[in-house]
Amino acid sequence: MHVSRAESGGDPVGSRPAGAGPRSWYEASARQRLDLLLDPGSFAEFLAPPDRVVSPHLALFDLPHQFDDGIAVGRGRLGGRDVLVAAQEGRFMGGAFGEVHGAKLTGLVKAARDLASTPVLILFDTGGVRLQEANAGELAIAEIMRAVIEARAAGVPVVGLIGGRAGCYGGGGLIAACCSALVISEQGRIAVSGPEVIETNRGVEEFDSRDRALVWRTMGGKHRRLIGAAGTFVDDAVAAFRAAAIECIGENGAIDAAVLAAEQERLDTRVQRFGTMEDGLDIWAALGIPDPKSVPGMPAETFIPLADQFGVNGHDAR
Amino acid sequence: MTLADLLASLFPSGHDIHVDKGVLVGSARLPDGSDALVLGVTDHAPIGVDEAIVLAKAVMDSIDRGTGPILVLVDSGSQRMSKRDELLGLNEYLSHLAKALILADLKGRPTIGILYGHSAAGAFLATALATRVLVAIPGAEPAVMDLPSMSRVTKLPIEVLEEKAKSTAVFAPGLDNLAKTGAVYAVWGDRTSLDRQLGALLAAMPDTVDRRGALGKERGGRTLAADIAARVRHAGLSGARD
């Protein structure tokens, strides 16, 4: 198995108390996130639900389509600044990329590239390629990656926000790594091969996908922040994502050979420092964190200063 | 096609390419006498963090210093599926390679992918699909997802999937299906030597505009994507606020 909506895994990694309400990023739908993230009432959707731009491919598999194919794209304001924004709905087909879903994001990023000034926000919530439309989904991801680099080469910040149910898996993880900045919460997970994919292909000895703590230590938000894979860690709250996103769209998103050379150095160093380690706990200990075992249970307000002190700075060099 | 056959047919004027554990890096003399950077994957090797960083370094070292095209020869597996690779952040390594190839292309080093065997998923995105132009050798067998795996996830028998695959190019493995979606720019013939076909391509390289959406529409394998992307792009450009 390669990339599929099954990659996102079933159970949430972090658990929220029941009734945490829509202020939780994790619990919110894509449209609730947009409403609460952007300046009030500012979101104007492109190809809105009444247009019914849906997937024509799901009927072949006797699956229902959805009015927006699992992604809302449009324009809004964030902290008074015009932004282009896309939000994936992890509860429809695991937020996976099909032909229509992918094309909406491709068009949005190309608009940002051509405007050359308006930042882009991508609210990831995806298991990767939608396998019922695997060829179209894979190619859409390739087109989006290219458009993101073209937009950034024109100086546009492209900011990814990750903290949804489906995580950010498969090709979604590759697009995320093309962004100029990433904001992640504890519940956010980034990986190419999800836990079930590794287990199916390599066996339970390689990766036990039912061991949720292992999933969390390997691809969860805290680990990604500590190794510098994501620059900003936030609490699972829409307000926290909003504050971080406002900061990130104000930063320089441009990419050039110097940025890539710095990334090469950053990634090379990571393999050299941590490449022989077996577990996230070993890496956190190597970073100098006094009591690595305490990290999983740590509330955000304790973890953030710890990560700032001991974590790799992943904000630049991407 | 074996790597040795591929290299012999592509570079009769000579090459200096080294293969190490499935990763190949080097240079080759082109039909017009200039040199190209050549990198890629062979023997269905998966691409993990170690392979991706070596390949990206070859591009990065060449990006400012070198001239001429960059050829990416692909016969890979999928991304390496392992705990170690994901622990280290494989998505960043694969994207780093793709970013290096895309940026090199934008900076005037035309990138050409040559798919001569298998490729899949994250490995495909990081290599062949990150080039300006992807050509395929007859017999190439890309598969975003193989039917047995798809059968497991969709809970549909393989025979049912094979039947469905006849009516749409959108999900089934194989070169023809992928070409119809616009991913493959051209499939080279086997009657003319590859160096001549490469020479012809280099002499008529398209510009850096990504036309894979338009190709998919033209070939009928991805009929909606180009128009939907264009509509969203237009909406984004036309409604800009002051």
C-alpha cells in the first residue's frame, strides 16, 4: 500500500475532553476553522457549495460525492491583511486529494503566484492521495508542489496549519514541507507513510500502528516541533492557530538557492545527529531535554518554552 | 530496460555515472556536445532520507555552478516505508529533493525526467513528477497504487477493479493511464535511438509553464482539473481587494 486515506489512521492521537467545543481546532470542521481563523465575516469562497463542483469519479465506486469535494478555497482577511486560503475537510474521504479537490488548491496557489504578494494559508487535514482517483490525486499534488515553489520564488509566504483529525499524510506531507512556515498542534501529525501503511508493508515488528503513543512520538506535533520540522507549536485552539498564522504571514516566504542550501545543511545535520536513534525519546534526550518521558503529558504552555530552549529552530531554512 | 542499456542508448558519446545502492549520480555528454547533470534511482530502489539527501546534494552542488539540463532517470520503488525514515521526517527530505529540482528548473537548468521502470507514491513525487518534462520509455510501469493494495482498502475484488479500470484512466496503474492524465509529456518510441530522441526534445524544450492540466484535458484522462484550477485562479486574481 502506498498513499491512501487509510494513512491517516483511525483514532486521534491526542484526546480532547468531550464537549471541548468548536474552539478546538481538532474538533472543528473545515468551515468552522475558516470562520474562526479569519477576521470575522471576511471569508469569500470560490466555487462555493451552490456551484456543486464535485468529484465525478466516486460514483464508479458507489461512494457519495460531497458538494465541495472536501476542500473550501477562497479569500479572506487575517489581521487586516488579504489572504488566499484553503481548508481541507478531514471528515470527507479522509481529506484526500482527488482530481477536483486537488485542482481547487492548484488554482488557488497559482493565483497567489501571479498576484505575487497575497499570502496563502493551507489548513491541512488529509490522508494523502484519494486512491479511487489515485493518478489524478498524485498528479494534483505534484502540480501543487510546483505552484507553491513558484509562488515562493515570487516572494509569497505559504503557511501550513496542521492539527486536524486526518493529520497531514502522504503527498500532503510533501506539500507541507514546501510551505514557508508550518504551525502545528499536539494533535497534528506529519508523515509520508502512515502507521497502518508501514505496518502493512513491513510488519508489526517495524511499526505497531495500534500503539498510539508510538505514533505520537514518531510523527506527532511535539516531535515535529522539536526536530525543527515545524517552526511553530500551538495549543489545540483556533485562537492560537490564528495568532501564529498572523505572525507567519508577516515573515519572508521567498525561496532561492541560499534558502535551499540552508535546508540541505539543516536536513543533513538532522540525519547525522539522530540517524541512528530508534525512538523519539532518544532524540529528545539527545536534544538535552532533562526528562524526555514527561514531554507527551506536558501542556502547551510548558512545552512551548521547552521547545524554544531545546528544540531545533525549524523556522528558517525551509 | 536495464540501466546499462538505457545509458548506452542515451549517451553514446560517453558518461561518468556512479551507482551506489540504487542511487545514481554523475554527468553525461549530450548529442550537441554539452554536458548534463544526471541523477536518479535504479533497481526499483525505495527513496528514504539517505537517498533523498544525496540526490538533492547533487542538484544543489550544480544549481549555481553548472550549466545545461538536469536528467533524472527513474526506476524506483515507493518512498522507504520505515519507522526510522518517518522519525527523521521523510516528507521534508523528499520535498527538499523536489524543491531543488523545481528551483533549478526555474533558474534556467531545464529538468527532464526519464521514467524507465517503476515508480510510486512519494518517490515519484520527489523525482519524475518534480521535473519540467517527464518522458517514459516503453515498458515503464508507474503505479501510484497497485491494484492488490487498492483492493484491500476499497474492499473490492481485483477483478472488479480491473473492470472499472477499463472505463477510466483516473485510478488504475500503468503508463497509458498516467500519460492520459497529463503526467507524462511523451512516450519515446523504440525504433529510434534514445540519444536522438533526447536531442530532439532538448532542441524543442517547452518553457517552464506547468501544462500537465491542459495535457490531461486534451488526452481525456483528467478532464476537469485544468478548468477548475483556471476558474479558481481567475476568481483569486479578479476579486483582489485593495
